[in-house]
Amino acid sequence: MATNPLSGIRVYDPATANKPADATTNSTTGGTAAEQTQNFLKLLIAQIQNQDPMSPMDASTMTSQMSQLNMVSSMGNMNTSMTAMLAQMQSVNFMNQAALIGHSPVVAGNGIAFDGTNQVMLGANATNPLKSVVATITDASGNVVNSVDLGNVNAGMTNFVWNGKDANGNTVSAGMYYLNLSGKNADNATENPTAYVASAVASVTKGSNGDAVLNLLDGRTVNSSDVQQWIS
């Protein structure tokens, strides 16, 4: 008994084409690589069975179609393999970042969470070479606590340390302080280098995209890719 080689393949029906899809209907038919392969083979068999005996299908055409199908299937498998490889690399990267707990990255920001004891590593990232660069440290009320004359700096990162003391040499109380930077470029115009503040890593969290998120002791949360410099 002959079987219909086109069985299982959906066909266009004008009476139902514009009707909403039934929620119970399997909408994934033909969506996967395996389903597409089965549908292609059914169509190929139907094409062979219904070809004109006086003008049979060109063998090279069938070979080309099979090659294209294999290429599509291989690309699907490659995509799956690449996805798995990426997930593995992200896991390895996360484990490597976890080993940085206790180390101090230098991250853009002007807030200094001073603990009342330990000095803080700071940085000035200048776009252009600058002269007469001054680092001013203020308290939460905007009052100037101390200032550091950095002199001339080259383009890029320049590190310096605030020992937690005010202009009179007294250690300030623990709390939030802020760093402001200002200097002159070659045209004597004022430029403000980007302020950077170091803080130790308290913990590491995996972000939504797989990247490591660093939780710093001063309360900041930064992506590992945002770290400009490690100092310890």
C-alpha cells in the first residue's frame, strides 16, 4: 500500500490561514534542526517520486540540496558548542575573579570611604599632559580637609596616597570624603582629570551576562571590566 510522502507537512489552507493559532497546537513543528531535516527528506522523496521520467531531476541539484542541509545542521551544532564553550569560559573567569577577594582595584569615582586608620590609594587619570595639578579632598559638607600638589602629570593614570590626615596633620574621623582634581593643559585651560579610588574586594558575584561583579568594602559595586588598575 502506497504512502503519501508529504504526510506530516503543513500546507496552506485559505480557510484557516488568518485564524488565530490554537493554543493546543504545537507551534514548534519544523522549528528544530531535526524537524527541518525530516521535512526536507519528505519533500525530496516526493520530488523524486513525482519527477518527469523524460526529464529526471539533476543529480547535482540533489547533491547541492543535501550539502546545504548538512551545512545548516552543522552551523546549528557549532552554535550549540560555542554557547557551551562560552558558558565554561565565563565560569572559569568567575573562579579567577573570586581569587581577587581582599585585593584592591582602582575604579573611577571620587567618593572615599575612610575607615579612620588606613591610608587610601587614589588616582588621577588625565586625557592630556597637565601642569599644576591639585588634588583637593573635602568632607561630606563640602569643607576642604586637605589638598595634595601633584605638580605636572603625564596623560594616563597617576597614583598618589591620602594618609587620612587634614591640612594640620591630624587624622580625620572615619566617614565619606570626596576627591576633586584640577590642572592646566598646554593652553593654560583648566582640565579635570578623572578621579579614581581604590578599595578592597569584599565579595564577587556573577552578573546576569556571566561577568564577575566586584563588591567593594567601601560599598561600591563594579563590573570587573571597569577596573582600571590593581594595586594589591
